[in-house]
Amino acid sequence: MQRGLMMRHALAIAKTLTGSGAILALSLAAVSTAEALEIKSSDVHAMGYPTTDAIQFMGEWLNEQTDGRINLTIYHSMQLGGEKEALEQVQLGALEMTRVSVGVVGPIVDDFNAFNLPYVFRSIDHMHAVVDGEIGQELLERLEVGELIGLGYMDAGARSFYNKIKPIRTPEDLEGLKIRVMQNPIFIDMMSEMGGAGMPIAFNELYTAMQTGVVDGAENNPPSYATQKHYEVAGYYSLTEHLIVPEIFVFSKRVWDTLSEEDQNLIREASVLATEKERELWNAMEQQAMAELLELGIEINDDVDKDAFIAATAPVREKFGAQYAELLTRIEAVE
Ligand code: BDP
């Protein structure tokens, strides 16, 4: 073959190849929008809890909208371990989704620690206004640096202390007590400032840790205290309400980036519904848990000197405050 002829021939082959390549890519895209999607989502709570039930609702909605093409399975009750591990799995793309407390997200995206400071929110309504507004959205977007797609927030009420020794009324009552905290150094600091000793222990190991005396108590909202039956081993519940830490549910960025825009939009839409659903379920569950605890005769005291707790934790807010100064000012300004 002459050189000129050879070149033309090569060019013709290349054109055909690119052409079919493009057709192939197009048909793949067409197939992928219709591709089945299996979402595995984890939670430390059992089914019947507001977070698990809201995610189940989300899954059912997605399934219906796509005629069964998207399917969501919940790995509940710590089947896949604690929240720290779950987040790691989601970051790696081994797990598509998880619902965790914002308490364990601070170590991934530092700014979330602004939500983890004691008495940073004035009330549940204040927290709602913050997470539903600009700040909440900004922080969700920031999760991408941690390989996560923030889908939304959920409610978890306020956290209060419980222990096996005595009712807590003032920070002095915490003196010498070992209290389990979520796995985030900020909570250990918080406990020291309040007079106790904070010990990070995974939620799934907490019952035994209290039973065997590794810790004297912990802190959580009424539904967690009740459903985990922690009252069996720590019978004093004191309504200090020192933390209002929302829950969060996230998707794996690695997996997200492989999804069609259509599926991403569907998941976003379903997430809004899941948030709404959880809030509704949360309110009912909180009341139900309190009623159950009272019926069981658990000693619940609300004669707590909250001002003393707010004052005692001021150094924690100051210490971390400098780091999140701008964010904290904005949070405070939210009505
Ligand atoms: C509960 C949260 C859960 C946390 C748990 C904890 O719903 O996400 O894992 O507290 O204290 O209130 O670890």
C-alpha cells in the first residue's frame, strides 16, 4: 500500500472505531440509568426506632418510584459494628449509606464540632432553624472532602446524664464519675470541664461497660436510654440536656459518582421525605420513651441547675470557640 493510501485507510478505521465507541458509550449510559441499584444502609438502632423506620420509609419510596429498580436494605442494631466503622465503610464505598450521630462526624469534617458543643443550641427549634437553613446545607456540602455525600439531618432530641450511683443536679455531682461519651475528643473535654471523666466507648459496648463498672454511666436522649435498656444498669436519669446533637445520614461519594443524575435526584428527594418522616416519628417516640421510663419507676430528676452546667461548660465553648468563631456567631444569630 502506498503511504498516502495507508494513512487514509488508518484514518477511516479510526473514524469507524470512534463512531462505534461513541455509540457504545451512549448505549451503556442508557443501560445504566435503568440499572438496578442496591443500597445497603446501616444504623446502630433496631427497627422500630425513628431513624431506622425513616430510612426504611425512604427505601420503600425509592422502590415504588422505580418499580423495584432501587432497593434499600437496612443493616440495623449494629450488625455492621459501631458508627465510626460504618462511616469508614461508607467512605471506602463498601457500604452505600449510613445514619449516624453528628457526634462522630466532627473528626471527619471539623466544622461539625460546632454542633457538638454543650449548650450551643438554645432549643430544639433553634437547632432545627440552623440545620434546615444555610449553615446546615453548607456543612452537608463540606462532607464531600471526607468522601461523603450529606443527604440530610434527623432529630435526636437532647442528651442528658444517666448513671448507676446518684442523681445529678449540679456539675459537682459528676465529680469522680466515669461517663461514657461518643467517640470524639471534644466530648472528653466536655466531661472534664463538667467535673467527670469522659470515656469513649462504642454504643454497642456500652451496656456491658456499665454493667461491669468500666464506666458509671453515660448520656443520651430518652429513646436511646429506654430502647437500649440502659436503665437496667444505670437507674438514675438526670435531665441536664447538655447536648442537642442532630443525627445525619450520608451516602458514599464513591458510589454516588457512579450514579445517574436521575438516581441522584431521586435519592435527594427521598432524603427530604426521610427527614420529615423521622421528625414526626421522633416526637412520638420521645413521649413514649418518657412514659415507659416513668412506668418502670426509673428515677428521673429534672431539678437540675442548668445555669451551673452552662457556666461550667463555658471553657469548652471558649476553647473550641476560637476555631469555629465565625460559625458560632452565625449559629447564635439564627432565630
Ligand atoms: C444515639 C444516636 C446514635 C449514637 C448514640 C451514641 O442516635 O446515633 O450512636 O446515641 O451515644 O442517640 O453512641
